[in-house]
Amino acid sequence: MLKLPTRQFLALFIPVAIVIIAVAFAFMDMRSNAQTKEMTTAERASLKQLSGYMSAEATTSINQLRALIKEDEVIFAIDSPTRGTMTALQSVFMTMARRSPSFQQVRWIDETGIERVRVLRDAKGLFVVEDEQLQDKSDREYFNATKSLLTGEIYISDFDLNVDQAQGAALARPTLRVATPVFDSSRRSRGILIINIAMQYMLDAL
């Protein structure tokens, strides 16, 4: 066995150890950079996919919203909100929501910001919200932004969390809103029609 004095051993060992550690750190850095690049690429792909989902949902909703404002039941209810016309409007909203499982809410909010009809989807299914549970939305950004638009123009919200106080509990859901202003036959503002699109299933898929 070769024996070396401590100082000579350290003189030989320390430079070698430094080189080994440096190489190890360089390798770890390269591996970390490669992993970071892979993660970044995957995240970009996910964001692109989510953007595509949101774009498709928004386009579908816009088309349905534009068709909705031309429905006779909607026109009659906006012009003359009687019990009969409001019931017919509720039925139209229910039919639309049944055809589009991602629609969380379909609403008519009048020119004062009060919900007049709201169809809501929750864990139990789809239903019309009772009159006493309809809410004042006059301070909401989406209401004021949409109300200021011209006929045929469309409001699309940011992707955010909808906090709903219905059913006595605050529930936060990832939501996209699409809305348009409505006017009666005399061209007077009668508020907005708005669709809330639930985005949770898209996030779950990603």
C-alpha cells in the first residue's frame, strides 16, 4: 500500500476533488436546464391547448348569444316582461343550457342591474332560480362594460373565478363570461344577456 504524508495527500486530493465536484455541478446544471426546458415546453403546450379550448367555447357562445337575441320569446319578454313572457324566456334559457353542458348560467339582467331570469347549473342539475334569490349585479364590471356596448357588440370577460352566493354558500368556479346588450322595440336599453361558461372541466383535462 502506498502511503503519503497528509499534506501531500491533500495537495493531490483537493484539486481532484474540486474537479470532480465542478464536473458534477456542471452535469446537474445541464440536466436541470434540460428538465426546465422540457417543463417549459409542456407548459406552453398546455397553455396553447387551454387557449384553443377557450377560443372554441367563446366562439360557440357568441354564436348562440347572437341567435338568442333574435328569438321571439326573448323579444317579447324584453318588450313586455309579464308572467307569461318571463316563463317562456326561462324555457328558452333552459333549452339553450341543456344543449351546452359547459354553460353554468344563462341570464337576463335588466337595465338597472337586477337579474330578471337566471338559469343555473349546479351539482344537482339545471334549474331556474327563484325570484327571491335573484341578485343585484349593477356594480359588476361585466354588467357596466356590456351595457355600454352597441347593438350586436359582444363582451368577453377575462378568465376568472366566479363567486356565487346562491344556495347560501360562496362557491368559486373558473369562469368565462360572454354577454351582449339588449334593447326593446323602441330602442331603449333593457340591460344585457349573459352566459357564464364553466371552465373547470378544461383545467381538469389539462
